[in-house]
Amino acid sequence: MKAAIFTIDSGLYKAKKESAAASALKRILGQVGFEVKAAGVLPEDKKVLAAVMKRLADTQSVDLILTTGATGIRRRDCAPDVVEEISDRLLPGIPEAIRAYNIRYTKKAILNRSAAGIRKNTLIVNLPDSAKAAKESLEYILPELVQVVEILSL
């Protein structure tokens, strides 16, 4: 199983800094057999995000794309919009489960607009902005993500 992990943050992108969230997510995926083929920081730009995700999915380079960041209510928070735009099918239960899980810790979870979908045979999931919330959310939904990836690879 192959994965890509992107932090969506224009400030980090401009500063050429790495993401703490991506490192934690990579470790978790590795524990269940994913090979992370691509990882990095991307700007909060719909065209850039769409192009990267489409290329990875359409060339079947990865089975799973995870993003963290740009899921809130600011104008520049575009990760969910891109997932909804490029997906062949949406999986609303995944972000609903993440929000339900995170609401136990903070009411701010209701402001998270994360989305999940399938393009070709690639699962795409937006995770929350903070490294801690992204890590905990991935751990919570990981068995189901593995199941989806396995089903899509049949």
C-alpha cells in the first residue's frame, strides 16, 4: 500500500519548513504497512492542490492521500473544496466520524470542514489542522482506511 501526506499551509510552504503532523502521520501509516511515496507542504491554493492530487490518483501512484490543514472556515481553507471537486465519489462518513471523535475534546471540531472521497482507486482524506488532532484522528479511523484501500485494490 502506498500513501502521500501533505500539509496544506502557505506560511510553512513559503518558509520551506517541514510539518510536525506529516512526520507523525508517516510513522502511523508505516506501522500498518503503508509506504509513503510522497510527503511535503503545499500552499493553500486550489489549483495546486487539485493538480497534485489528480496526478497522484490518476497515475495510480498512491492508494491513499492524506492532507492536514486548510480545513477550517477561513477563505483560504480550501482542502475540503478540492476533495469535493476532484472526487468521483464522496465518503461523508469518514469526516463525520472524525468530527464526532474530536468533539469530545473541543467544540471547535464543529468548525472543521474536512472531506473524504475516492478518485479512480485512490482514497483522499482531509485530517484536522493540528498535529495532535491529525494524529489522533488517523489512529481512530485507520482500520477503516486500510479496509477501503484494500477494497479499492481488488
